[in-house]
Amino acid sequence: MTNSTSPAVQAVQSPQFQSYLNNDGIDELTPISRKHRVSNLSLSDLNQWQNGLTKLSSSTSLSNKSSSSNLKKVDSLAKLSRNSSIIRRKKKTVIDHPRVASYAFCFDIDGVILRGPDTIPEASKALKMLGGENKYNITVPSIFVTNGGGKPESARATDLSKRLGVNITPEQIIQGHTPMKDLVNVYSSVLVVGGVGNVCRNVAESYGFKNVYTPLDILKWNPAVTPYHDLTEEEKVAARAVDFSKISIEAILVFADSRNWAADQQIILELLLSKNGVMGTECTTYDEGPSIYFAHSDFIWATNYKLSRYGMGALQVSIAALYREHTGHELKVNRFGKPQKGTFKFANKVLAHWRQGVLDDHLKKLSIDDPNSHEADILINEQGEEIINQAKLESYNYDSDEDSSEGEFKEPLAVVGKEDKITLELPPASTVYFVGDTPESDIRFANSHDSSWHSILVKTGVYKDGTVPKYTPKYLCENVLEAVKYAIEREHEKELLEWNETAVEDDDDKSIRINFSDLMMTPSSTVEKEKTPVPAIVKRPHPVVVAQDLEELEVPSLLSQEIEKVKDVKVTK
């Protein structure tokens, strides 16, 4: 007869099971929605079609290179740039000139790019397609957001570059512990857990942490802390001689998967129950121990073995269960990695910087003294300042302040600050495609925070084909190459639709052309401008925009009256 208090009976009669890993409130989040449309036109096309609005006047800027005022002209018609569709274009059936996409990609690594030590065969072609090797000649910015870690971002980038045959930089890599850089100024002494030997210690020190210890150091100090493990010769070399009876550990940072669960759990729990993080002490109120941070919460992950393996999330569950059993209290855990909000904010910041870099690489930059400076998109003056020559006017200005995460997107402005320097903000990505293999972390991550993120689940990792994922992706496909092809085609349709919204069928459409140099002014030229009659706007039956005619852009006839109203607007310092 079964005892009424047996675990089996309790399991039936207990309330609904609550996972240790799902107590973070992420499932209750409502993804933010954008209040304004973000253009699907490529970032470089937004520059090309609006280049008259803030570009330097070739007649003044390049002829008088010593004049700061001339170099930093402010366009009184900047307000017209708020919708790139005001500029006439020819209709197209395919957009295939070289350009930088308005959308972007984020990839998980394990189960999407790699599977254990092996590279997933389709991954290399997928990344090369994003680099511009596609029928639309579009370059798509991409970064990697993995819950993995235990090595420097530079080492991860080098490994991926060799495997994929493309150049991956450390700036594109976000590992589970990468956001812990922000804790450097918070804690002076930390215990770093996970990884092999001193690798994670070295990573933490490279972030800027000053006093970094490992479980191996503690075992060297007193082997009786965990009596079932003797240090190997390699571990003895990696361990540092420290008297932990005199050291206060302020935080425990689990950087990577534990290589010795028994020893790591023993040490972590002792510190959590200690007085002020000192080994060999015990606090009866359980509230004086160090804070604990986990780089991620993946319960399982995919290797080259046929079944998934337990990961850092499982270690977290084990420690939390032991802590509650010992104290009767819930362990307060600080989590990074997917699907946490902190990692999402960090990824947005990294992605914005990388998109700006890809756009900058696409644009031509030359010194103001270069004989071919008139061909440059960006001019660099004697002080090393970058001055806009071909405008960087995008559709909307993204407020990247982490404290104002309400999804608000402001209209663009050409901001005149100190020394009349013009600052233009990069718009947010029109769509961010996140490709992952784990519904509980990857898809949950992409679905929870921002509605402009588009989750794609692949079948090359944790997810098993034919099962129902706990978190539903917006698209399900076989592998990363199919994911990239799907997104490129989807975005080309959107880009083409917006391109043709105001495009003309042929040359019979009548529009006007204006010379923006007549409408741009600086404070120093305002007086002279008032004394000089404004040239008449001439209607031309067959407008043609040519590359050499950089000062002129076609504007629909319906806007001519609005242009007349604003062209004499004065700009003050």
C-alpha cells in the first residue's frame, strides 16, 4: 500500500508545477510596438534619394575648405526628409543594385551555425548571402547572440571566421557572459565559475574585473571543501594560492557550463550561506551571502550526441532546489542570456553599432583635402571630424536610451550642437530576424520584447521535428540557409513595394526639379540670401536624375507649394 505522503501521491495532489527557470516574468511581457513606420528602403538608398537635403554644397564647401560654416551647412528643408517617398523614382520589378539593408539578422550559434564540434553544412552559404552574395546584391548586417561562453569573444569570432569562410569580428559576438561587462564597477572581488582552467578568469579580467577567483583556487586553498576531487597537475598550475578565510567574495558569476558539478555546487552553496562571502562561515539568516549571476538559463543544449545534454539552466535548478531545501527560502537569481530583458537591450545596442559600421563601410569617406573629395559620401576635416557630404537622413530617429524602453520612435532632426556640428541618428532596423533552435530560449527571446523581431526556428538543434514548440515561432524551416533565403525574399517584396509606391511608370510623368543648393543656407549666408532674388522653379516635362547632378532631385509637383513655404526658413546658431 502506498503511503499517503509518498512523492508519487504528492506529485498528483500538489499545485501546478512552477519551474525554477520561469519565475522571471518574461512570459507576462507585452512586446513593444512601434508608433511610427520604419522605412523598408535600404539605408544607403535613403541616403541616395535624399542626398540634396543636407549634403555639402560643392560650389562652396569644396572651394573654401577653411570655412567651418560652409562645411557644416544646415538644410532648412530637413523636414521634407521625414518620408523618403517624396522623391520620384522609376518603377522597378527587381531592386538589385549594391546597398545596405534596412533589416538585420541575429543568430544563435549552437544548433544553428554549429552542432557540437561540427559546422552545420548550410551555415557558410547563409552568411555569405548576407554579405552580399545574393541575386539582389544587398548586404544585411548580422550579429550572433549565443548563450554559450567560456572563451573570449575574439576567440569565438576567429573560430567562426575559419569555419564559415567569412570575416566575423568580436564586435558581432554576444555571449551569455558578455553583458556582465556592466558589472565591472559594481563588484571588486568575484568568483567566476565554469569553463576550463583559467579561460573564464582571463575573460573576466579582460572585461576589467580586478580580483577574480575560481573554484580551483578554493580547492587549492583547502582540498577538504570538496573531498571527492583531487586537483590534476593542469588544475594545480591554473589555481592561485589565496587565503579565502580573509577574502570576501561579493558576487558569483557563472560564466560557462560547469566542468565539475559536485565541486562547483558545494562551493557556490557554501558562499550563498556564508557571512559576507567568506569561506568557512555561516549566516543563520541566509541574507549576507554574495549575489549570484548566471550567464544564461538553457536547461538543455544540442551537441553531436543524438540526445540533448543538460546545461547551465539545469545547474541553476539544482542549486536553487538545494538552497530552498536547506533554508526554506527561494534563491534570488540574476540572469543574463536569452530570453532575459537585459540581454535583449544589450543586443539592440550592439546591433545598432554594427549596422552603423556596415553603412559607414558602404559609404565612401575621403579627406577634405583629397583631390577626389567631391566624390565622397563623408568628408573628414583637419580635426578628424566626419562631415556629411551625401546625407545620412533616415526615416525615423531611434531613442536608444535603455531607460526609455517604451517603444517610442522620434521623427528625425538635423541637430545643430557645439560648433554647428550636424548629428543624424540611425533608424532602428525595419525587422530583426532571429534564428534559433531552442523554443524556450531563442523563440521566447525573439517573441517577448519587440514586435519588430521575427523569430525563426530551425530543425538542426534542440527542437525536434514533429513536436509542438512551447513558444511558437513566426517561421519554421529546416536550417539557417532556408531562414536567410526566406527573409531576403520577404524583405525584397516589402522594399520593392515601398520603392514603387511613388515611382513613375515612364518619362511622361511630369514633376519638378529643384536645386537644393538654392534652398540651403548658413547663418552667415542668410543676409546675402535675403538680398538675392530666389531663382524661379522651372518645370521640366522629362526630368532625369543623373549621378553627376548631385545638387538636384526631382520632387512631385504636389509639393511645390509646400517647398515655396519653407525654402526661406532661417537657421540660427
